[in-house]
Amino acid sequence: MTFRIATTCILALVVVTTTRAQYPIENAFPNLSFTRPVDLQHAGDGSERLFVVEQEGRILVFDNDPAVSGTKLFLDIRPRIDTRGNEEGLLGLAFHPEYASNGYFYVNYTATNPDRTVISRFKVSENDPDAADPGSETVLLEFPQPYSNHNGGQVAFGPDGYLYIATGDGGSGGDPQNNAQNRSNLLGKILRIDVDNPEAGKEYGIPGDNPFAGNTEGYAEEIYAWGLRNPWRFSFDTETGRLWTGDVGQNRFEEVDIIENGKNYGWRIMEGFSCFNPSSGCDQTGLTLPVIEYGRDQGASITGGYVYRGSSVPELQGKYIYADFVTGRIWGLTYNGPGDVDNELLLSSNQNIASFGTDADNGLYICTFGGSIFRFEPTVTSVGDASGTLPDEMTLSPAFPSPAMRGSVSSVSVRFGVPSQQQIRLVLYDTLGQEVRTVAEGLFRAGTHRASIDISDLRPGIYYYALQSGTQRQTRKLLVME
């Protein structure tokens, strides 16, 4: 697995030889099926409902219950949607922060005559909370699309209350019109508008700290950041407020970016960390490089996700979860600052992952073009947790990844299970039987738990890790390689 990370541009090789999923997924709503789901949102109104966007132009609503047996049609605007291209359609949904009182929500879709992207507002029906009023549309913003691909499509409200919009570079290949670097148009950008304070005859206002607010050079005041090829799915970390996006590459590299006000993310000068077309110049002055990139050996179309802030899989807490649409690989990225990134392959799912979404409790969901919505299987941590099965006896899993390539991964993950609450020790030993370090120690509840074994300072060779509780003991081998 080849990744490169920002600032240091270190080439990191992670070799994964196990085929067992360390973080398996399950169908979150086994009785439901969708047609090309591209977004999942909650309304933030306390109702616990979920809304799934289908690319053809429908939004469906249902109760957030694994046993739910049906959906309701919330909005159907298929006659207004252009779906002639594989990347066109109804692409994004965002509920106003005050949706519970004003009933407003916002969508991003492509339309024809002329070919364009439309950002518009709708309102929920006065009589039915599970149905929107299709006649309530107010168009906020439209801009032309020269080609059928690279439409971006995400819309989301930031912690500042402004509406953020992702736009692709207009399509074709290689950004032939250089839209992403052209600050006079809205393509290849992250936009930010104020939907609550319209001004200058528009249905929105310009936040005063947008980088080109009030400029006299003809730059688009809606721009928040630029130099993006096709930002497919962005999200805000609910703890830090940090804005993450996946940006789809041309033919070599996919990338993850942290988006900040007024920054230029390099396309079409750069693709990932590399010059896109060196013969036409590669001046990197003022450019912001990605957090991480991956090449065609790992995938061909990134799907941005979310920083996990849920509770059902505590081991993923704080990791940015993202995927590749083509290969179905799902990764968890830990960001410790510029140039300090740990990236872990969580699962090779063999699913076409089109999007991620969260519920009101920050539970994470995975939208697949096969029509199912998945989630990570919850970690069983107590007898009272009915989401999984308790082990019948003490268990200890193989390490993941194994062999572990020192310098490419800093730790390996193991699972251990105990059938009842008991005192345990999980210890790493060398081949002489000497203790290298204590991995976990203490009183653990009945259930399955995960632990990380730090290998960053280990010499290459064979080690053993052992789980002990009273007179019971289980031992497994760990191979550390350069």
C-alpha cells in the first residue's frame, strides 16, 4: 500500500498480508434498498430520522432503526434533474441548523438547458414532517457546467453557520479551461455563502472573511478555497471544526485535504504531491499540498468521509474514515499535525462506496452503489451491549497487519475477549521470553476489546504477545519486518 504524506513527502510502504477484516461492516438496515445512494444526512431536529439521497433525484426518509421495513418519499424532483452523465444528478443535501423551527433544507443538483449546477432551498410540508413541498424551491445559486463530469456536489453547514458547497473543475480531463486556478469562476472550489443574510439582490450574502469578499479584481466572492479537481464528499469534524475532503485525481493519485480559508490546493499544477504536467510549469509557490495521497495500486476514485466521533467502535475515535469507490478499500487516518499522519487499512470491502453519512449520535454509515447502507460492526464491550455476541471463553486474535512493516506502521491492532469481568494482562515478549512492554492491564468487562501494540521502536524479528488472566494464558506470534 503506497501513501505519501504532506510536508515530509515520505514514501510509506504498508504491506497487508491478512485477508481477515479487522473492522468488518454489516448491513445497517437489512430490509431497505436504495438506488445509487450518494448522501445520507440527519435533520438535527431530534427526530432520529435518516434521509438518503438517490442520485436520480429522490430523497427518502426513514426511522433510524435496524429493523425498519420501509421508507417514505421526502422529495422527488426527478423531472428537474440531469442524469445523463454518470456523475450528474441530485448530489447533496444539507439541513439548516434551525431546521426544527424553519423547515429549510438545501440541495445541490445538475440541470439542463443550459447545463448547470443548481443550489436551491426547499421547505418541509406544513402538514407532514416526512414530506417536503416540491413547489417551495428557491434557487440560491446557479453556475454553468461545461462537461458532464466533475460536479462535486456536497453541501453542508459549517460550525460558523454558513453553507459550504463543493464544486468540481468543470470536467473533461486535465481541466482544459484551467477553471480550478481561475478565481473568477466557481469551478474547482469550495464555496461559502451566508443563507440567512441575503444581500445585493441575491438569495444569499458573502461572509466578510471570505478571501475575496469585496475585492476589485473580479474574483468570485463566494470562493472559500480553490485548486481542487473534484472534491467528492467533504465534512466537518464535530470536535475540532476542521474541514476534510477527498479530492479525486486524474490518472495517478487520489488525495485527502484539510481545507482552510483562502488556500490554493494546487490542481491543475499538482496532482497529489507531484507536478501534473511538468512541461507546462510547476511553480508551487503558495500551494497547499495534501495530507496524504494514494496511487493506482490502491484505488482510482476517492470517497471522502468523516472523522469518527461515534461510540459503537471506540477504537476508531478521532480517525478520518475514507474509502475508494473503485476498490472498496476503507482507511482510517490519524492526523497529528502536518507531516505526522498514521494511515490504517480498516477493510477491503469489495463495495462501490459512494458516500458516508452520520446520524444525530455521530454514528457512521457507508452508502454503496449496490443499494445498501452499511456500518462498522459495533465492538462488544459489556454484557449489557446487545449489539454483538459475548465470547464463550478467553480469546486472542492475530495481529493486524501481520507481518508488520516497521517504519510504515507504528502499531498493530489485536482483539481479545473475556467471557466475564476479570483482571487481565496483555504483554509483548521477545524470543528470550523477556517482557518488552505491557500492552494492556486491568479489570476488563465481559466482551470483546481491542488494543494497539506499539512497534515503532522494535527491531525486526519475531515477538510474542500473550493474554493472561489467572491461570489462563493465550500466546500468538508477531513478525516485525523492515
